[in-house]
Amino acid sequence: MLSALSAHAAIVQQFGYVPLRDGTRLAYTLHRPSASGKFPTLLIYNMYDASVVSPAWNQTETGEVMDYIERGYAVIGVNTRGTACSSGEADFLNAKIVGSDGAEAVEWISRQPWSDGNVGMFGHSGSGITQFFVAAFNPPHLKAVIPGAAPADFYKDLAYPGGLFNYSFLYHWSEDAQPNQERRAAQVHIDAGDRECAERLRSRKRPRFYWDMIERPDNGPWWQERSVAPIASKIRVPTFIIFGWQDQIVDSRAVFVFDQLAGPRKMVLGEEGHSFYIRSNELKREKLRFFDHWLRGASNGAMDGKPVAVWLTMKGAIERIPDRVIKLDNSTAGSPGTPYYLGTNRRLSTDAPREAAELPYLYPLGSSFVYGGTAYPHSPFGLGAQVFRTQPVAKPLTILGGTDVRLFLSASAAETSVQVVLNELDPQGNRTYLQRGYQRVTAAGPGVAVETLVSLNATGSVIEAGNSIELMIMAPNMAPEPLGQWGFLPLPLSRNQIHTGPAHPSAVTIPLLQ
């Protein structure tokens, strides 16, 4: 019994190890509603602290696990190999290793006397990407997965967006957040009398994952082996993807992975951040319906209607619920993009500019936190950025899809980099962040414009009547963001210029629903 994990006396708890065929042992903690009976079982599987999951804990304090137990599900948390008390050598994000181990764990769960043979998976972030990896192996008893806030392309989504090394987040994640959480999990097991774990940790060496990423600046096979996109078409397990457009941790392309899935699927996309998965009680209800349908055979309408729901706007301070919702057949539905040209008067306009201009800014003076919270500036220094805005819109505009920024850029340095940020701006000057993008640029010399495409991830938002669309162009932030922790090392000082006009039609192309 692992009584330190829960104060709920009626819940039966146990901890131990899942034995794999190669001799590896994965640490787990199980909670089931009672001592007798067989239960459908939900698995959370990650490189953090899954093996101490409890009715009050799923990476953070949340009531999600208790919701499942009260619904009659057993919940089991398992740590990936080489993390916490699990044996073996850690390779946190190797899709083949993590997926194969997880598929074995699913089948082991299905054979246990407390299991009715039906297994599902849940969790967001690191617990989301592992679900994709496991589902690609299609273990027979895995009946449904609900991944949230998961990177689909680890290179593009996190490590090297636009070819820029995200040194700050990756260091924070691999050398601080991940090891601290796995140490917490191990300590709980050791305190409960797990001598095997205590002995194992005495000789464990930290993986060199951070250095592995530094040494691989190009998007090659190593990165593809740690991404979801190459394996998504193999997934036949019913899948429910949950993603917040304004995720401060993961700039995820999981939205587009949806269309590649080979099995039953649904998705909810919201104007929210990384914790969207666990913040919304409305989503909790949707997740329960999905599991009830696929693990228990309930005819509850979980798969009725179009498979994609976009929550365009949200309301409510405590329980965030959708205010405006549209339903779609796939993730890429929407209208062709509308180009807004960067004008000499720093206006965004659908009219192509007739006059040429070169608009300078000093790199990297203008970097600014995208996710700074109220105590930090959201506006870049004037000399270090160029900011363009539309006139206030006469009627609401709905944005849905990916945005591209086509810049004609020159630099006095041989190389520079760009961060672009798309915002909604109200008449009082208050900003609502919509999306961001990054790009490394090889220059052709001072005053010589190089065409550069900066692709922003998708977003779904409504620009309210009277508000404006704002585009910021500046340097990527150097210091770690207070929220999100993204940060990039600057390139040499440079006088950058944005070229506009008939010969250099710099523009942002925004997908607007008509």
C-alpha cells in the first residue's frame, strides 16, 4: 500500500513494477475504486512523475484523476524507462522505445485481475506525446487515447523553431523540470519502502539529452525519430486531440496531425494555453464521454457530428466554457488567406503599397516577452521593432488556420533572426496575443532585400468590431520568458530593414472565414 499518495481511504492503492520482455521494469502506482471487481483502466505514462499519480495529482494538482475513479475507472501511472524508479536507460522522446514499452504496459494491464481488458490513455504535454507513440503500435487492448498539448514535430515545435535553438526552454525542461519531477516520484516510492528503487538510483547517470539537442542543429533522422508526425498515419486507436492555440510551452503542429490519423478521431481546439486540457470542466465532461463510449460501449453521442470543434472565444473566470463554437470536418478547413500588406505608414492594408520604403530597426534591441504576465512589458523598444496595424475592423473577423508572413528583409550582419507576433488590439491599447513565429535569416548584405517566409502556427480567434490586427516584427527574446521559458541566443548586432513597395510586397497572409 502506498498510503502517502492519497487521503481517500475507500480507494485501493498499490505500487510495483510492470515487467517488460527485455527485463526492464517500469514503476507504477495504481488506484482502483474498490478491492473487488474488474475495471476499465486509464493509463498516464510519462518521463515525469506518472508513477505517483493520485486522486489529486496529474503533473499538477487537479481533480481529473478523481473524476475517473468516481466514474468507476481504475487509474494507473507508469514512468518511462530510465526515469523515476523505472529501470533501463532513458531516452525520453524516442518514439520507438517509448511507444514499444508503453504498448507492452497496456497489454500487461489488460491481463491483471483488476482489469476488464479495456485500457485508455490520458494526459497532456509529455503525457500527451507518449500517447501518440504508444498508439502508433496499436496494442490490441488500447481502446482510446486523449492526448493534449503535445508537440508533433519536436524540432519545429520546441527545439529549433525557424531554425533557432530554444536554449532556455530546453535547458529548463531537460535539466530542471523533468529531473525534479522524476526525483519527486522516486522519493515517494523510496519513502514507502521501495528498496529496489533506492538501490537503482545510487548508480544512475543523467542522460545528456540537452547536449544531444545542441549537437544536432539540422532537422535530420534523430529528430524525426522523436516526433509524432512521421508515425501519425499508423494510429488506428480512437484518438481525441485537445489543443490550445496560445500554448505558451508547445507551439504544436498536432492540429495538422489530426488529418493523418487512420482511426476514429475527434478534436477540440480552444483560445487557451498549455493547461487548457485540465482547466476546463467542459473538457472533463467531454473526455469522460469519449472514454465511456470506447471503453464501455456507451451510446452517448461522443462521436456524433463533425469531428472538429473550434472554441473561438471563451468566457468565465473560474470555469472556462466556450462562447462561440464552429464545427469542422478536418483541421485545415477555412478560407484562402487574405494578404495584408505592410505599408509605409505602418498600416496593414489589403491594398498593395504603391510607394517603396525601407523601415529600419536595431537587432536585437527590440526583443519582448510574448508570455510575460502583467508585470512584464509586451511592447518592444521603439528602435528595436517595427509594428503594423490595420484600421479598426467594422465587423467581427474570424481567423482560422495558419498565418504566413512574407518579409523582404536586409541586414548589416551576415545573419539575423526574426520574431513576428500577431495580436488583437483594442481601442485602449490592450493586446490579446494570437500567435507567434520565428525564422533565422541569411542576409545578402546591407540594403539588399532577401525574401523570408515566417510561418506561424494555426490559430482560431475572433477580431471584435472596433479592434485592430497588429503585427510586431522584432528580435526573438533573449532572456527566458517568465511564462513558457522560451529564449534564444542573439546573433551579431545588426541594422535590419523591412522593405515594402511594388518590388518588395511584404505582407501577412491571414486565413479569414467568410
